[in-house]
Amino acid sequence: MAPTEDRTSVDAQSRGRADDVDPADQWVLNPATGEYELRLDPSAPRSSVPGPRRGSPHTAHHPAPPGGAGHPYGTVPGGPWTPGHEVPPPRRGAPGPPPGRRPGRSGQRRPKARRALLWTGGTMAFVVLATGTAGYAYLKHLEGNVHTTDVGDAGSGDFSRDEAFDILVLGTDKRTGSGNDGYGDAGSVGHADTTILLHVSEDRTNATALSIPRDLIVDIPDCPTKLEDGTETVVPGLRGARFNRSLGEGGRDPGCVMRTVEEVTGIKPDHFMMADFNAVKTLTSAVDGVDVCVEHPVHDKLSKLELPAGTSRVEGEQALAFVRTRHSFGNEGDLDRIKVQQHFLASLMRKMSSGDTLTNPAKLVKLAEAATNALTVDTGIGSVGTLKDVALELRKVPPKNIAFTTVPVKDNPAEAVKATVVVDDARAPRLFDAIAGDVSLTEVEERRERREKAAVAARLEGTKAPASEVRVQVLNGGAPAGSAQRMLSRLQVEEGVSKSENAGNADRTLRRTTLEYAPDQAGQARRLATILGLSGSALKPGGSVTNSQGLPAMTLTLGEDFTGAGSPLDGSAAGPPDVEKSTADEVECAS
């Protein structure tokens, strides 16, 4: 939920800036130190918030401050300070360089600009902090803008940089913010107007953004919810209800949406990010507009969207009208609006990754301010360190490998007049399995398969130890209860792996089954991989453990992909499903 105007004003003043001052203009490069400092109006007290640390990308691209007697950094000997000059002497009272360290040249200290990625989905915003543009103190300032909600066990709590992760992006139709009275449902507490399940692959080569229609008929489970006074209650579930009712109604919080998504897809979101109408308006204005394309002129009296055929640049109120309209495209339904929203999101991502944005510190600061003020997240990712980590991981994914798709649906057979949809059980399960199995919907999957074959050839080639010499501990790391014992029975009774034992539950859940082994156990690993049908990528060279006899043993951890003691674990059942999709690098026109 975005702060009210009064709250925003108070927060701004408490951080040393007024509402009529652009925060980006207050960060000034001090050539004496090579660092940015927050400079207020001379009449205002100096802020205690330091600028970005030395070496941040700000120092690479911010315009150099001019010299002159009136400038806070003083006059450069021999004339105004310009890029490429030696750093001028420190201001009076400012410390000089440490002993033994020469003042550096501008060209010597210029790091490459780090990529800052910011997403906004549909009518709302999914925001990634523009990390790398500021120091720790400024990130703490941004963290103060973000609202958090405790969703209990609906979220995973911790964020890992070493695993795939799923973030639920939520957009509500709550009428907060100036000028939003004409949008959403009157008196609404905020429904799930736009929902995107974003899956980011373990190796960060790809991501899948799965849109969930708000008019999808689902079963909403009972939802444990924390109230504002700190007490807990359980909001009763609903059967056969529209998906958008999983948020807001009856006091349902984002955790209820997360539980509903898991009920529908079988995928448990790790975290959520939520924003309202203001996000689209403020974020698109911060980047000076987003390019959109329509095949035919648009004259929508309801959304007040007016666009000529072809490409136009929209921002602010016009951008919100573009993603909100249902009557200008396709059959005027929610599914066609989702496609338009995906095109819009792809265009915004391209704008975010353009050189015009990445090399403009002032624009990045505006984006970070607008984004965090519009954002609500779960407590698991609400800290400055975790938000920074999420941003760093997300920026690794190339736009061309970010696929947009929608839950496969069909008309609700229970309706004579078609107004809602249900999950298409013939097509949806394979898509859900692909996302859960970390399978890309883009061409990166072909490259993955080639790498997989190379890994198999490299790790599985060579001598294999006899089954009787294989020592292995079996752990359950996400498989159904009892799987470790059933696997142990198979190994000992059917396969002759007598030196195997059940080691109980793993300390974490794995999506895929793995076999960890020491270099001198490679022959044992090859034998066990042959027995179980393990792929080369499932073999994890590393170290060994000690079994109950005090001897070194391998570790077989059964992941969520494990379906039975006799089923192969080569991932052959998981492949890219045949679904309609687009990628973030494609320019498409709404029709």
C-alpha cells in the first residue's frame, strides 16, 4: 500500500528533503573524495545521510560539478573543474587523501556501470531496487520507504542466492493516491487485480512470468492472517470463487494469495511484492515514458485512453489507462488485457536496461524513490540486505530469456453466459511442472540441454565401482514422506547396494535430486547414477560424509522431483510445454 500524501511529506522532511525538491538533484559528487553526498539547500540543515560509497556507478556517470568560488567544492586551480582533470585539492577543512595514496584521475576510477533492473507488471509495479547506484546508507533510506507484511508460513522466510526462487507480484485495485478515484471498485479494500508468478532459474539464465487471470475460478483455502493489532485469525476459504477475491475481501492478506497460487499451480511462492495504481504512473514518469504499440487507433471513453495507430510513448495517467483498459483490444476480456500488460511490461524492461537509463544516476535515483514508496513486501525480503540481494540476482537474467505466459484456461462450463474461466487440465499441468522443475520456456532450454549432454558425458564416463562397494546415505529433501526408506529398500534388496543407509530428512528442500561425492568416489557415483537414472547435472562433485560405520559415504538427497523408488531421475519427463508466450526483448503491437 502506498503511503498517503501526508505520510510521504513527513517521511521526506524526516530524511532531510522537502516535497518540492527532486531527491536526485540533492546527490552531488565531491571531487575531493570521489563520493556522493546529500546536499540540501544552503538554508536547510545538512543531512546525516551519506552519499554512495566510493566506487559506486554514480561516480562513473554523474556530471562533474563546475568549479567556482560559489561552488561548495571551491575553485579548481587554473579554471573550472572538468572531466579528466586531476581531482582538485580538498575543500577547506576536508581531509586529504590517506598517506601514501595519490589522488586518482577520473579516468582511472571509472567502473563499468552496473545494470539496474526495475519491473512493473500490468496495473501495478514489481520493483527491483536500483542497487549499485548508492551506498548502504542510501539503501537504508530506501528500505524506510518500503512497507512490509508478515505472511507467516505462506512465505519461505529466507532468500537464497544459490537456488531458484519464485516471487508473487501483486497489483491491487485499491483507490489510494491522488487522482485514482475513477479506477477499481468503489469501496474496495484491494483485490488481486493483477497477479504474476515470477520464477527465476537457479542458474539465473532465464525467468518465467506466469500471469494468473483475475476471473479464474479457484478454491481459496483457509487463510491464517495477522491483524493490525497483532492478533491472529483464520479467514475462511471459498470454493468456486474468482481468483481476485483471494486478496482484500474478508481481511485476506497477500499470504492468502500465495496460498491460493500454491493450491492452483502446486508451486509455493517464496515471497511477494505488491503495489497499487500509483506505481505505474510514477515509475513510467521516472523513465520519461514507455513506448507502446497498437495496431489500430484507440478511443476508449471508459479509460480515456487516446492513441493513434503505431507506436506512442505513454507515462503517468496515460500509462495507467493503457494497462487498465479492457475495451480496446481483442474481445474486451481480461485475457486480452493480460497480453497488453505483458507487452507493456516487456517495453518497460527494455527501457530500464537501455543505456539512457543505466547511465543516468538522477533517473536511477528517481526510479528507486518512486518504486520503494509504492512497494509492499513480506518481512522475509523487507531488509535492505535482502532487497539488494534480490535485485542483484534478478539483474543477471537477460531480457531475451524472460518469458511471459498465462495459465492455460478454458471457458467455465458452468456458465451459460461466459464471464469466467477455469484451469485447462489438459495443458496447464505440464506448464506448472516445467516451472516447478526450473525448465525455461525460451531458447535457453536448448542450450541447457546441450550443456546437460556435455555434463553427462564428462561425469558419467569412466569406470564404475561394483554395486557392493557403493557407500551412500539417503536423505529426504522434499520428496513424499517415506521416500528415503523406500529408496533404501530398493537399493539394498533389488540393486545390491548393501552399504546404504537412511539418514532421515535433509536440512533444506531441493527441487531436484542430487548425489554429492568426493573425487575418489567418482566410480561409486557413476554406478549409482546408472542404477537410478541420474543425469550428469544431478552429480555434485565435492566432499563426502561419514556413515554410521565411520567410513566415507556419498549423499543422495531426494528432491521434489522424486516420484517413486523405481522412477528415473534424469528429468526426461520435464520439457518446455507448448504454450503461448512472448519474451521481454520482443516488440509487439496490441490488437
